[in-house]
Amino acid sequence: MRMSPKRTSASPKRASASPKRGQRTSHNSGSGPRIVFATVGTTQFDELTTTLLSDEVLSTLAAQGYTRLVMQLGRGTEPSLPSSPPPPLQIDCHAGAGSILEGMRLRAIMVVVVNDALMHNHQQELAGELHERRHLLSTVPSQLAVTLRDLGQKPPAFEPWPPADETAFPRFLATELGL
Amino acid sequence: MAVLGSGGHTAEMLALLKTLDRSLYSPREYVIATTDHTSAQRIEAFEASDNANKSNHRLLLLPRSREVGQSYGSSVLTTLYAMMHAVVLVLRSRPSLLLCNGPGTCVPIAAAAIALRWLGIKYVTVVYVESICRVESLSLSGKLLLPFTDHFLVQWPNLVSKYPKARFIGRLC
């Protein structure tokens, strides 16, 4: 069954609770709404939406000054993050390579929630490797609130994601085929 | 000829195709599953983005070897059916180059292309690009096709030490 992507917006419950500004990276400054963009795929859908909308997660986000949670539910044909301005924080419960890479290209702070119930989940391989290389944070549903709290209190130094080498493949093919 | 899967595979293949000079790789044929309307639309959008070369392509449809949820018994039959289609399709087209990146559909197509080479009908250069998702091991399609491809590219350097035939030439998408 396919679901068309839907977007819903929810305000964190305690959005007015003393936001602590100025402790995060530069693109979070400014007076507009501070947006958390979350993508949720179709597998483990209920568990992940419940986790995202739990008091624990919402109050952690609110305490860090986020004022709006935008959720994309189901799967779309393209990763469809709001590209301008870049979302300050992206929680990716979809863990498709497409949405992870797109988020990193947009320089969002990425938290990837991998489905620890799936065996041999190779999306987890990618998220884990990128976590080790400090490009993003990889976590599991039960640890999401803790990860977000740690992220707010002591933001790690993220490594920027280098752009892909777009000349390598055409050069390689042309050489091998003698074009 | 390029084989498209669904979702992630198609996105990665399109990212690769975008880097190529389309006047050098022409005419282009895209193999997609009969039920994969999304990939068909994305290919048409991709082709429409280059006005000078867009008339030089066509889509070739292949039945899926296995739909999600299909029983094991009937998937043996549909796999054979897909395999036969793949042989006919490749035999008719006789491409010079086959690009694939791991969807299930690419296995019968690549097998048919390799058979064409063994039979001396046409030397099809088979280039396989493993998905960026594969960090520690190859996909099943990758493992099956690795010994038979002309060039096997991976996107994480540590895979080369595990699979010496694989090559790492940089992150491609």
C-alpha cells in the first residue's frame, strides 16, 4: 500500500517555556519560528509517531526553543524538506538514504532514528557509519528524547558532509569505454 | 541501457546519469518494472531536462520477478517468466553498455547481458555501482553479479578490502 506524503504541523506543548537560545549553530539564530522537520516512513509508523509526539520529546524540543514541529508522514517520491531556509533540526525516522543525504546536503542538524526491531537493516549501516564520522546522530526510538536532550545541552561538533565527486563517474566510464 | 529499480535505487541511478554527457551515451534505454510508474515519470522528467538529446531514449518494461508479499511457490514461476522476458529484451536491444545499481530487476537483465557475451553475440560492458547504503557488505544483487561484471564500483572505501574486485573511485552521489 502506498501513502501519499502528508504534512501535519503541531506545536510543541510547552512552546512558550523559556527557550534557551544562542547555544546552537548559526542558522538557528533569527526571530522566525524554529522548525523541527520530521520524516516518518510507513514501517513502524505508529511507534515512531507516538515517540515523536510523546511529552518527553516535545518538551525537550520546546525547552530548546523550537516552536514548530513539521511532520511528513508516509513516503513521497522525493525527499521533500523545506529547502529554504534550511530546517534547523531534522529528525529522520524514515532512514532512507535519500532523505538522510538530502538533509545533510541542506546542512540540517540530523538525528536519524533507526528501527532497531528490523534485523539486518542496511539503512542502519549507513546511519551508523555517518554517526561515527560525525556527520549526524543516529539513535533508536527509545533513546530519542535522551539524544535530543544531549544535543541541546552539549551540541557535538558535526563534520560537514562533502559534496559527491560528480566528475569521477563520467571520467571513469569514458576512460574504460575508450570514448 | 540502464536498469531502474524503485525509490532509492532510481534516485541514485538518476544522480549518476545526470553526471554523464548525454550526447556520448546515446541512444539510451531504461528498463523499469511494469508496475513502476513512478520511475517512468522520473525518467521522462530527467530526459525532458536536456532539450538537445531527449528524443534518443525509450523505456523498456520488465515484469517484476517478485512482488512484495508474494508466496514462494508462485515467485519461482514469476522469476522464470521475468528471466525469459529479460533475455528477449536484451537480445533485441543488444546494448553496448549496461548500467545497474542493485534493484532486483537488474539481476535477470545483467545475467542476460552476460549470456550474450558468452554466446559471442555481443560484448555488453556491464558496470555495476553499489548503493551508498552499503557500507559494510554488498547487497544480494551485488554479491550475485560481482564475479561477472566488467566494472564494479562501491561508494565506501572499506568495501574494497573485503571484495578485491570492487573499486572505489570516490563518492558518486
